[in-house]
Amino acid sequence: MVSRIIHNATITLQLSFYLSVSEKVAALRAAGIPVDEMGNATAGYLFVRTTGRVGKRTNTYRWFATGVGEEPVVAGTSSPRPA
């Protein structure tokens, strides 16, 4: 049987599609997502999905702290190292 890997987003945020770049960057940073001045993730993976009709569109941002196939890092814990 094939095992499936399920990746849960570290942070999920929904914002208006009509925000300016500076407003979007400020909101993403406030949520804890590391982005550059253009709103691109500087670490991890940021997935954006646009939904809704004209005038009521929203962007859903799902940020994954690690890449696909990598173990998640939990703050305050350390993984045991072999001796």
C-alpha cells in the first residue's frame, strides 16, 4: 500500500485580493510569514489561491515552514542525535 504524506500549512491567512503590495507584505509579516518587499517567501513555501467573484475576491495564503519531504521543525525541541 502506498503511504501518503499530508502536509498541513504552518500558517493560513485570508486577505482581500485588492490590497496593495505594501499592505499585503505588512499583513503577511504580522502573521509570522517571512516575506521580502514584494511578498515572496524568503523561507519555506508560500502557496496562494484566489477565490471569489470580481469585487469580492480573496487570496488565501498557506505557508509551509519546510519544503515537501522535510521534517517539520518544532520550536523549543531538539531532535536526538546518534552517538
